[in-house]
Amino acid sequence: MVLYENLGYNTFEEYETDFMDSLLITNHNFNFFVNWDKIYTKLRENLTEISILNSLNKVSKDELETEFRRIITYYPEVVPILPSILAIRYENNKNYIVEIFDGEFKEYAFNEDTYNVEDIVYFSKKTGLLNLFNKISDLYTYLLGTEVGLDTNGRKNRSGTAYEQLLEELLKSELDIYEDYSFESQDYVNYINRNKRADFIISYKGEQKVILECNFYNSTGSKPIEVANAYVDLQNQLSKEDLIFIWVTDGQGWKRMQNALLTVSPNIDYLLNYKLLKKHLKDILEI
């Protein structure tokens, strides 16, 4: 059972109500939406190639194919960035291949050392890429928008990272007043058989004392239930080593999975969310 009395609650129901009422609406910070550093770095790496291709916007429609063929012949370094103009991501950055089925299967290689000029011209004509150079005034600006669009696919990963960053900032702030306490992120727990690193470990005078795992769920699903069951096993291992375990989990998804959370709560000593951790960390450290 959650050790609610150690947190200052009179009953489990009082703790449960506080937990559910204090779940965060979102964990999105200002860095969640776009990873600008990643985007600008990628564009800087290809600035020369972008400038070469950008010259095509000054070529007439009648001369466009001829000039495009000349550029990819004499400047093969531009070839690998062509698919990115169509928002195509390579699965393997060392194997620039785009697979097409158009009645029959064909691979189009965009490696600057092995590409076929006629294949690249044909691909560019059929996909509309070639005509695009006459439609845009600045390829750099166009690619900036494309990269922003592609980067939205990374928001799911940033969601988990954002919550970890919130907790890291909280731990820094809360532990700053304790001279003998320190914490590490993504480190191994001593004395237990576990391959996975803990999200955070709080140590007292150099000895591990509190192990924290964290996650955030906006929606329901089987994954939160699997995680919850895995943490029951982790709680048992840590208890044998006199280590305190805190599972910090958050998000409105738990309001629709409350029964599942209550099922595992009898087996987790400290089940908290961000606001409850901020409110009760001092109580736990002083036990």
C-alpha cells in the first residue's frame, strides 16, 4: 500500500483524491514544439549544396531539365539532399535509396558516388521535384519549412524527455538546500539485477537512497499497465536493499485508467505525480 501516512494524509482516499486532482494537464514546455538546433544544424551542413540547387530558380522552364542534368553531373554532392526536398527521410544515412513501385519495383540511388544521372532526372520529373525549382524563390526557406514539418514526428519522443526535464529541474531546486544529498540521472542501481538505468537516483553522503522512475501519459493503452506491473517487481527488489522507490507518473490519461492504477498502488510505496513530488519530497527524504 502507498505509504500515505508518511506523506501526511489521514486516509488512502485522501491521498488518492489529491493524486488524481493534481495530475498535470500537459508536460509541453516551449522546447517541445520544434527542435530548432537540430534543424538549423542540418541546413548548415548542406548550405553549399542548397545554394547550388537554388540557382535553378533563375532558369527558364525550357532550360530547367538541361541545367538540372548539368548540375547533378558536375556537382554530385547535391544528389543526396534531393529526397529531403520531398520530405523523404532515409532509414540509413549511409544508404541513400528511395524505393518506388510504379507497375514494377525500382530502387533509386541518391549516393553521390553511385547514382545514375538519368534515374535522378526521371525521378525528379515524375515526382514533380524538377518543376518545383521554378515555383519557389528560395530553397533554403523552403527546406526550413520542410524540416519543421518533419520534426513534428519527434514530438512523441520529446514528450517523455520534457517530463524528465521537468523532474530534473525540480530535483535540482529541492535538493539544493540539502548539503549531503545529490542526484544522478540515467544511472544504474547498485546491488540489484536490472539492465535498465534508473531515471534518477538520489544519494545521501554518496550512498544511493532513493530511486525514481518517471513517465507521462496523455492517453490510455496497454503500455502504462505493463509499466506499472514492472515497477511492482522493481519495488520488491529495492525494498530488499533498503532503497526507497518513487514512481512519478503523470498526465490526464490516468483519469481514464484510475482502476488500473489502484490495482498496483498496494504494491508501490510512493506513487506520486509532479505536484505531489514537489509537495512531499522533503517528507520522504527525512524519513
